[in-house]
Amino acid sequence: MEFDLNKRHCYWFNELAKIPHGSKNEKQLSDYIVQFAKDHGFKYKQDGAYNVIIDKDASEGYEDSEPLILQAHMDMVCEKNKDTDHDFLKDPLDLYVEDGLLKARGTTLGADDGTGVAYMLAILEDDSLKHPKLSCIFTTMEEIGLLGANELKPEDVHGHRMVSLDGGGECHTLLSSAGGGTAIVTRRLTYTDNSDPCLLLEVKGLLGGHSGGDIHLEKGNANKLAIRILKEAELAGYEVVLVDFNGGMKDNAIPREASVRFACNDPEGMKKLIKDKEKEIWAELEFSDAGFRVEVADVKCEKKMSENDSKDVMNMLYLFPNGFRNRSMVIEGLTTASLNVGVVKTDEEKIEIDALVRAALDSHTDDMLNQIKVLAELLNFEFRVEGKYPGWSYSEVSDMRDVFKKVCEDNGKELVVSAAHGGCECGVFKGLDPKIDIISFGPITRYIHTPDEELDLESFDRSYGLLRQIVEACK
């Protein structure tokens, strides 16, 4: 199947791909959407976080209908393969089609949530579609903690019915989602001159994935595996002093790669131990992340961390809680609490660790954040929380869910409902308007937050047709 730019939802997705729009880099796309509103004579608002709200009056016959909110986030996760030459701050995505799947060469595709943005632009410009008053909300910085949505005010929510277009699976909707926040742990570092042999350890080949939807699948976390190898070497009697540690790109993506430079007293012995540890860990990951591998090489380093800093950093990373924590005893297969040590980065002054905490219950979120805080205090790290957001609680009665169910049945399909461990903006909107009735919706995508991300083009088309039917049914 081709990516047909004569179809307006495809046209708009292609236009979005030309504009860099990673998290915190949405201004250009936000301004583009504002210009779209101006060109079509729509009422709009752009706030300080570059969120955009566009309102369109109701069609004839729908003037007395309850307004309908459509919502999607502008930003995308910017992940790329290590050998890909791409600057997410200025380069357009290189789209291509393979076996009916839309992909981006060597990078994430941004279908999460470019499909929702494209759908809204297509719906807004379509004067043949019958609809109630529409309020289309384009948010920013969703992928780094729902930061844009958290800047919205109750008066920005122009209705009590909403379709969140950050879903997937065509005839599939969420019933609830997790809340959470990002724990950021930092420490100022002191460096000393180094004359000892140094090695570079690199963890590679891991699958990565979404830190909510994939956290229960026993995938390897590159940051945790790298520090495990070094800590076990230290416990075996090897002298290890860190130079720097860098791994992962986003707190909501399970890190696929990590690299560590360190000084040691026996580099040849360390190389053998590292390869032995690689075999042990590979056996643990054989059925969940079998691409795991470790590479080690000699390097020269003029500086290294002080022994005290290195010891505390290693202990911090080694003890940092990570991964699946709790599951639902009511909904089969639902993770209810987890952590992801997503990013570790070192510069000349400090080291920073970013971990995304997710939980269905605020008490679980607070407990995990408190554990990290206590550990940070014990090892003399600074601790703060950014982007804390509420969950979206289940509502037994939902008129919007009934509308969606009927549209699916009219198309010979059955509505599938589920709860999710991933965080989504629905919780923020529920906090702004406790009465709001929400469904989530979107086409079939796979491998989001990784360079293997793909969009099923047939589903992209079918889902747009379903969305049009949902909108028309909201009379």
C-alpha cells in the first residue's frame, strides 16, 4: 500500500514530518498550527508552553449538541540508530514505505502522536463533515512528563466529551492509565589526574521499548546492566574508578545502549570477567532480549572521578530501583507500578540520572519516589521530581464509550477495552474536569519510541474513517 498524499490525513502527516518536533522543540510546529488556524479563520489560543487550542463552530443541525474535544500531542520521542546521521533539531524525517508500513529511515517515526495531529488538521479543514462544536487541543512535551498539558487551565477545556487521539488499535480504547513523575538525581563531581589503564565498556543490542507498555516483558535496561557488570567486578576484587557513564536517551524509553569509561588495575583480567558476565546475562535474557552484547576496548583517559565520587555513583546506579514492581489483582496482565532508569549522563561537572516512575495509585508513586529520595540522601546526591501527573481513573458509565462501541459494531467489529500502565494526558484532563467523558483512539502502530517504529497505512486509513463516524455520531 502506498502513502497517498492525496488523502488529507496522509498529507498532513507528511507535512508534520518535515518540521522538527521533539519534546521541548515544538515551537516551529506550534506556530505552523497557529498559521493553519489563521488561514481557515478559526478561533485559536496559543499559550506559553506552545499548546494550541483551535475551536470550530458546529455544523448545521448540531448547534445544540454538547461540544466535542479532540486532543493529541505534538511532540515525538527522538531516538535514532547510532550509525544514523540525523539532527532532530533541524532535519526532516526520511519517510519510506515497506510492505504497507510507514517508517522513518534510522529514526523514530513520530506516529506517536503525529497521527492524532494529522487527524485533527484533516477534520478541522473538512467542511463536508457533520459535527458538534469542535475544540482541538494540540499539546506539547507529553513525552517528557505531560508538561504541556499540565500548563492548561480548566477554562481551556471547552466541553465534557473528549476523544484522546493518543491511542491505538482502531476499535480499541483505554479505560484508565497510570500517573507518575520523573525522579532526577544529580551529583557534582570532582576529577583527578589519571595514569592508570582505562577501558570503554559498551552495552548494545537491546530491544528497548516503551517504559510503560513494555516494562513487564523482562527486557534488558542498558544502564542497569552496565553498572551491574562493573559492580560485580568490583565485588570480585577488581579496582574500578569511573571516568564517565552515559546511557539511554529518554526517561520513557527503556535504554538500549550504554557506554562507560573507567580506570582499572588489571585491564586484561577485566576484559575476561566482562565477557564472562556477558554470557551469564545473555542466558538470563535469552528469551526476552537475546540481542544483548557487550563490547570492551582500551582507551586513554587523562582524568577520572575521585574515588569517593566513583564509589557513590556506582552504588547509586547499582541500588537504584528499576523495572516492574506491582501488577493488578483484578485486570489480567496490567502492571500497576514500575520504574525506568531511562537516562544517565555525565559532563565535566556532574552526573545526572533520570528515572520515570509510573503507578495507578498515587500512594505507589509517592512510595517509589520516596525510596529514591532516601537513597539519594544516603549517597549525597541531590533529588528532585519533575512532571508529576495524575492517573486516569476508570468510569463504569461512559456515553462516549457507547458511541465508539456502536460505530465499531456498524463496521462489523467489536470494541476492545483495556487499562494501560503507560501515562497519558487523559489523567490531566480528568483533573481539569472531573466530569469529562473520555475515550482513546488511534491507528495500529508498532515499536513506538524506537527507530523501528512503524505505522500500518491501511489502519491509518480505516481509523480516520472511524474517527469521522465517531464525530458525526456525537450529535
